[in-house]
Amino acid sequence: MKPETKTAKRVVILLNGEPYRGEIPAENAYVLCCDGAYSWAKNRVKIDENLGDFDSLGEIPVPPPRKKFPSEKDETDGELAVDRALELGATELLFYGGGGGREDHFLGNLHLLHKAKEGGADAALVTNGATITLCGTGECKFSCGKKTVSLLPFGGEAHIMNMRGLKYSPADLRLCYGSTHGISNVAEAEEISFRVEEGEVLVIINEEEV
């Protein structure tokens, strides 16, 4: 059998958390559906591939999975999807359905943002209430409008400089791991930006405008 040569730069990953209520921008994207997410997504978006252990789904999904994973495994179905997306050559990952549901899975989904970035892909977790991204060292820019924005260190302390467009924009900011300093800032411009000098920063942009 010849090895697969399919590539996909933009991959949408559907997760089995709280069903996402908004529109899923799947145009020009490869859509991976994780196990039970099929129950809320099957009639809303064209699924290119189903994957997982299917321990939480009472039907055979369409298209049929390429491989059925054991229910007792180290990785979540979401992590398997990230591995598959990176295998396809993804440079952008969008997660939907990863909010709500079990808190342990939600926290695990945040770690998938780190895994994606380590694999060379930008990633965002879109829930019904917010869009969550992870910034590593370098310049970070977001077009968000006037919304509540929270910045949290991920995995350790983070150092931010040159903040612009936010109500509270110190020139030099250290976010300490274990502190809530950075919660509930407010975007006052269409675009916000900052530079991460050290560490990783979770950027949480709430959907409701202030």
C-alpha cells in the first residue's frame, strides 16, 4: 500500500465537550472529528475524518474511521487528533467543542495548544464564550475589538513587554505562575499587541463586547 501524501495546512478539530453553537469555518480546512463530537457535529459540517476509541458514541460515524484506537490508552482523542493534524502538515489548528463538559478534559485541551505550537502550528481553542490561544516568545497581535482580554502564564512565569491597545498596558509586565494578575483586562483598540520575552502566555478573548 502506498503511503498517504495528503496534506492540509488548516485543520479543524471537533472535540467531545460542550457542543459549539456558532458557525464552524470549515471552508478550505481538513476536518477531524473526535469520537462523541460526531453526535453534535455530523449535520453541521462536512467531516473529512473521524478518529478516536468511540467509547462514547453509539453509532458508526461517516466517514468510517481509518483506525479504531483502544479505549484504554495514554492519549485523549484530542491529542490523537493533534498528532494526525501535524502528520497532515497542519500549520493552523482550530478546536471547537473543547469547552464545558469535564474540567479535566478542558484543562487537557489547553495543553493541546502547547503541543500544537511545539509541532510548528498556530492553534486556537474556540468555545461558546471565548477564543483561547497560546503565545510563545515573540510578537503577538490580535484583532478583537472592545472585549475583555485575560493574559495568564502557562507552565511557568512569563515576561511581557510593549503592550498596546489594552486598558492596562505596562511597558514591562511579569506574570507570576500561581497569580491571577492579568485577568480581565480590556481591549480599547481594534488590535492589541505585545511581545513575549520569556515563557508562554494564554490569551483569552471573551466573545461579549464590553
